[in-house]
Amino acid sequence: MRRRQRFDRSALRADLRAAVPDAAAALVVTAGIFAWLYARVSSGTSMTVQVMPFLADADRYWMYWLCQAFGWSGLLWAWITVMLGLLRSSARPGRPRVPTARIERWHRTTSLTTIGLMFAHAVMFFAELVRANEDGLPWAGRLFSAFADVFVPGAYSSGTGRIAILIGLLALYLAVPLGLAYYLRHTTGSRLWRALHRFVVVVYVLSVWHTLLYGTNVWYDGWFRTLVWLLQLPVAALFLARLLAPARRGERLHLRDAGRRPAVPLLAARLAGRIAVAATVVVLLAVTVTGRDGGRTPGVPGAGLNVTQGQVWAGLAVLLATLCAVAYRLRPGTSERR
């Protein structure tokens, strides 16, 4: 019998081939967003130009605007893949119109496209920093400086980028292992990869946070910022539906664990999760209706950063500790609850 590979390269190659049309569509959308951003800069209606007037030269800073376009298309594809993942893992009454296997394939291909768009977003920002070379460094110096600012978490040291770029990088670096955990399922076991993959929702939250904090197109209050919030409502609602009615019976609320012993801690944790998500839906609705989401107002000095890098690193430490605890509890060889 042929020994299974630790990393399922054949499945990854198949998904990469299947993702070609999806990636092509993403590039078309990115091009459209770039043209829209470029036109707004040229006409002087871009909010970004209000924040950073020196970017008004659209021809000179075209790489920055392409970076922004990749960021927006990346967020859109992240929204799509999260919605597909939640739909796949939720119980659906009656006979589904779209087969579950097809939704799962769409989820995997859009996940791969999302990772590619996130990386392109960072690469174009790196290219713009190399081109700008505001400090007048030689080539080696400008490459090193730009690489540190863009790809080293915590290295960017000015403005809101101290937090926003750190958050964006953590989202990128977490997306790769959590998004590709599926292709390690033969090594980790199905329970472990499913448990780890659920933490991808953290990547999505960080991506939205990064956008609202650093996306200069939504820097000020307005319809575009409101639209970003509105798109989070179906995610939160579907996430709550997935918690209330998961597709797998073993993930549903039960008074007894597999009918053998009381599972009070597990029951309490699942119930707390459902209550927390329900509260989040209410908060999102309140924020969207009132428009009070922390966005800046033109002509009014904005509040300073209320999150420090230390707090972000502490949150990452808690997340990694949780991931390690989950991996240890569900490691291959432990007993599984069918």
C-alpha cells in the first residue's frame, strides 16, 4: 500500500488548478477597483488624498493605489470564503440546491485566492516603499528598510501603521498555516485540522480591523465605511446560525457528552460562544444604525490610538497558547468522540 504524504500536494495542486478562474476573476475585480481609485484621485474626490495630500499624483503613486486595490479585493474574497466556509459547516434544512462538496471546493479555492491577494497587497506596498525611498538610502538599504516595514511585524513605527500594519501582517502570517491546514489532515487527523481551521475567523476579524484602522479610503465617516460594516452583518448572522445548528452532530449543544458522562465545561463553552456571537450581532447592528464606529470626521482632530503593540502581542500570545492547547488535546493518537 502506498504511504500517504504528510502534506497532500496532489490535493493542493488540484485546488490551485481549480482556483485559476477564481483568481482571474479576482484580478479583474482588482483592476476595476484600481481604475476606480485612480479616477477618484485624479478628480480630487479620494478620501485618501484628504488624509495624505502628497498622494494626489496618481501617476507617480500608482503602485500605492494598486496596493490599495489588492487590499480591497483581498478583503472581498476573504468575506466570500468565510461565508462559504460558514455555509458549508452549518446544517441546512431540506435538500440543498448546491452540493456540499461543491461549496467546500469553492471555499478552498477562494481561500487560496485570498491568501494570494493578501500577499500581493503587501508586495505592492513593499514596491512603493522601495520606489519612494524617502530616506535617500542606497539600493541595499532601501530594500532592507522596506522589507522590515512591510514584512517584519512591529517594525513599522509611525502613525496608525504601528498597530494597523502589525495587525495586517499577523492576519497574513496566520492565514497561511490555518488556511492550508486542510492539506495536512492526513498527518494531523481530521479532528485537529478542523479545529485549527476554525481559527481562520480570527484572520478575517484582523483583516477587517486592519482595513477600518488603516484603510484611508474609509478613514472618514461615510457610505463606504458604512458598507464595510454592513457586510459584516451577514457574516455574524451566519456565524451565529452555524453555532446554533452546526452540520456535525458532535458540535451541537448536548446535556451529556456522547451519552456517557456530563459535559458541563464543554456545554458552558459552547453556550458562551453562542451568546458572545449573538451579542456581537447586536453590536454590529447598533454600530451600523448609529454610524458611531470610531471613524474620523473631516476637520475634527481624531483620537489617538487606544491599542498598543504590547496589547496586540499579548493577544497573539493568548491565541497561540490556545492553538497549542487545542493541538495538544486533539493530537493524533488521542481518543476521538465520534
